[in-house]
Amino acid sequence: MKKNEENGKEREVDEEQRCAASSGSEHQAGPPSFKPHKDARINNTIAVMSGKGGVGKSAATILLAVALRRRGFEVGILDADITGPSVPKGLGMSGPIMVDEVGAIPSVSSTGIKVMSMNLILDSEDDAVIWRGPLISSAVGQFYRDCKWGDLDFLLIDLPPGTADVPLTIMQSIPLDSIILVTTPQELAGMIVGKAVNMAEKLDAPIKGLIENMAHVVCPSCGQLIEPFGPSHGEEAARKMRTMFLGSLPLDRAISEMADEGRLEEYRSKEVDEVIGEVVKQFSDETKTDDASSFMNEERMKVGIVLSGGEISRQFGRSEELMVVEVEGGEVRSREFLRAPAHECGAIPSLLKQKGVRCVIVGGIGDGAMKQLESAGIRVYSGAKGSAEDALGKLLSGTLTSIEEICEGRKGSCCHDNGERCAH
């Protein structure tokens, strides 16, 4: 009996030692390393992070994605806030996500932003996700690893607030190119975002810069700037964190209203454009992604150029002529000149789609026409001027850049004889 008891204790000790050895082996192996789906090619992965909730981080993520998309980049958003996802709501998207035999297919917004979010999987957007940390982290890994993102210039990861499981998993397991921090003017918010900075530094995650959100309100009556949360501390906070101050965003009621209506892709603000434009410049200047490369990989493609008076038209809806250029292997094979259709809403985008055009070079263009072209799968290079041949040469060499430019006269709107307006 005593011998059996001793043998039992020996087996218990052996089992404990094996468990300890196994645990030690796992610990030595370190955190998992996630790789994107085999069909994905992601040039830049950027996490948007805050120390606390309620600072407008998700709105900033969406506005950054919209700004990148308007400049012609292929963009995706991974909504890593599993228990509080808000990205689909702001973009007016709903599920379900489609899944085929090789992976999940992200939903696509009206302007072409790819999104993966828990709210696109749930039966109802009001359903609660009541999961513990490890399961939540596993879901984030699947969103990155098992989703068919395709070719992306930028993948933005909207992190949940704080420094818990999900931010830890992403910083340790997903190869990040950079982190953007979002805070508000209150000293409390600055102190807490400092914790996120310390976490990133300890994990050797690169921080690109700091955005201060809700810094001021513009009085609609007199235009005076009001600081509802006190004076700005953005530049001071950025210096303490040894990172770049990317700018301040206003507290704008329109952002909240348009997010509730799922129309954030339509939001425009000069102040926001300046700040987001600075963020975009920080990345696009470094990456120099070749926008033409994906097109040039095609054996044959068609490029549309909108003309007036023999040059690129400064008003998309008022153009006189369309040039459709067939390109094969990076060389021009043919040119076709078409008379621009009558000035009707959607007429030019419809004609370009009918002609099989894959990208179009324009001068000024309004929101309506931009959305129609993007929905048709036509990439838009806006802000071009002068000679069509010069712009075409830049496109083929990979040096043509897109600059957001609104149609002159009515900021992208046209007025018909009956007084109605449409966007062009």
C-alpha cells in the first residue's frame, strides 16, 4: 500500500514536471506570430491607439482611411475593438461577411474601403460579445490571418482603448509599421495615453505621432474658437512622448451626426483635411507606393482622361471630350476620343464603365462623381492639370499622384434648369 502511494506521488511529480516543462517551453517560444492571408499583400500596417475610450479614436481611424482612399490608395480597416465595434456603423455597412473555401471576404464600403469587424459577423449589431481576453485576442488574429484582404497600400487597425490583451497581441504578433496615438486636451487623457506610449516602447512598437482630437469648437454664429476641454496640450504631450505632433482636430457635431447616419465618407472639413493630410504625407512620402504597379501588372487596361479645350478638364461634369487610352505592358497601344455625353448626373461615369476604363485622370471632381467612379471599380487620380499626355506619362512611370480637388464654382455641385443640384 505504501509502495502504491509512493508510486502515485511519483506519477504526480512527473506530471507536474512535464507540465512545468511544457509551460516553460511555451514561454520560451514567445507570443504567436501572425501572417496575413496568402492572397493578401499589405504594404503598410498602422495601428490607431488611445489610452482611454471616448477620445474619438474610431472616428479618426475612419477619417484617415477616407483621406487615403481619396488619394487613390487601397485601404482596409481591421476593427480590433471586438466588444465595442463601431467602424461599420460610421461607414454605413452591415453584414454578414462572406466566407469561401479559402477565407473570409471583407465587406467593402461605398468608396472601396475594405472592413473586417465583429459587427459584420453578429446576427444583430446590438448583440453583446461576452468573451474573455484570450478568445478576443484569438478573434483579432483570425481577422488579420484568415481574411482575404487582397492588395492593400494601408491596413489600419482600430485598437480598443487601454493596454490589455488585444493591444498586447497586436503589438507582439502582427508586424506593425507604425502606431498613431489619439488623445484629447484634458491632462487626464494625456496621462493615460502616456501609458499606451510606455507599453509601445517596452514592446519596441514604432510610434509615428500624436493627434489631439476635440481640441476646439468653432462657434457657428461668430466663428470664434472655443476650447471646451481647456487649452491644447498636444504639442507638449508629443514632446514628452518623444514623438511628432500631427495636429488638432475640432469637436464637430457633423462628425457625430454623419457617423450615426453611416455617412462619414462624405464628411469634409478644411481643418480635418489639413491634419489628416499631414498624417497621410508622413506615410506616403516614406512608402512611395507605386499606384500604377497593380495596373501595370495587368496584360491590358484602359485609362480615361477627361478633357476640355485639349487639356485636362478642371470641372469633371463640364468636360467636352474623353480620351480612352488602351495600355498593354506599360505601353500605349491606342487612343480613342469620345464626345462627352450630355450634362446629366452619372453620364460620364457610366460611359467610362461601359468602355472598360480601370482608372481615370481628372482635374476637379465632386463627391457624387467620385463615389460613382469608385463604386464602379474605377480608380480616380484627381487634381491633374495641363497636358493629357504628360499626365499619362506620369501614370505609366508610377509618379502620378492624386490631389483632392473640388470642382470650381459650386464646390462640386451643379445646378440644373429646374433648380435641382447634383454632385459631379
